[in-house]
Amino acid sequence: GQNIDQPTEMTATEGAIVQINCTYQTSGFNGLFWYQQHAGEAPTFLSYNVLDGLEEKGRFSSFLSRSKGYSYLLLKELQMKDSASYLCAVRDQTGANNLFFGTGTRLTVIP
Amino acid sequence: EAQVTQNPRYLITVTGKKLTVTCSQNMNHEYMSWYRQDPGLGLRQIYYSMNVEVTDKGDVPEGYKVSRKEKRNFPLILESPSPNQTSLYFCASSLQGTNEKLFFGSGTQLSVL
């Protein structure tokens, strides 16, 4: 099975940097995804990590440590539009394409 | 435009009245999946399909049916809806492959009275 943990809520200031952590336990690991979801909308893809290390994409970066079962999403130069939920999801090794999601971290950006 | 289309966007129904939520994708994706999203519980998988005529249960399949007669369509059927199926539902699709991201539909907010 899978167990994915993220903080429920975070608050950060516009222009600052925020790190959202995700820890996971899974019977087999085949990649970790981060999605952004604005209230009432569909999740949209942010990043994918399968090897250890940092993947940078503009203001967003994602880090993975497979040995620690740990990932984080780093958001720089926060903007008000970054207020959203951030979902950590892991893909297992069953052969299907299934993604298992954490409960999400609701980020509020304040002026 | 590449997209996953779900209908309806909002649905209010009564207990026991059969309903279908449609999902269609135009990206020739092999894999399709249904999730429900509830406060504090996150996205939970209901059913998934790896290709035409191939479907399998996810984590919370009770009370739901699916079919995959064509590659592009993956309807979700509630034969006898109950109030505990009130939720926000998402259809998603992707190509096969461990690095392939899921594309989500815009969601269906279902209320069962």
C-alpha cells in the first residue's frame, strides 16, 4: 500500500520562498509528481521526479530523496496566484499507471 | 485543443436514481481513471482502465461501475446513488509510461439528496 503525508496548511508572504514537504511509504516506487489545484478546479501538473536530486522549472523546484522517502516542492518569489493546494502523488510499480495522492497542502499567500 | 471533457459540471440528484458521468479525451491516451475528492481525504481512485475493455478497481470502487468500449470514453455509472457518494469527481487520462503525467477533466460536483 501507500502512505503519503503532507502538511495540511501553510501560509507565506508574497515575494518569499516556501517549501512544502512530502513523505511517502510505498511498496514499490516509480516516480513522484506534484500537482497544483486551485479551489474548485482540476489539478494541473507541476513536476516529476524519479531520480534523486533537484528538478528546477522556473519559480518552482522539486526535490526527491528515494532512500528517505522524501520530497519537497520549493516555490520562489511567491505571488498571490500561487494560493492553491499542492498535491504530492506517487506512482507505484504494479504495472498500471496509477497515481496515489496525498491529502494536499493548502497554501495561502498573504500580502 | 488537447483535453479531458467531463459532463455534467454540476449534478444534484436523489437517492437511488441511476446516473452517468461522461468522460472523453482527445489525446489517444491508453490509460484513464476516475477519482473522487473529499475534504481531508484527498483524491481517491475509484476505477481505472489501461486500455479498451480493460478496467480494474481502485481504492474505493463500491457503488460505482465503469466501462471502456472505446479508447476515448470512460463513463462513470452510479446505479443507485447514496448520500455518501456526494463528492467532487475527476476523470483523468495519460499515455502509458511511468513518467507520463495525468491530465484531469474539470470535475463534476455531485450532490445526492
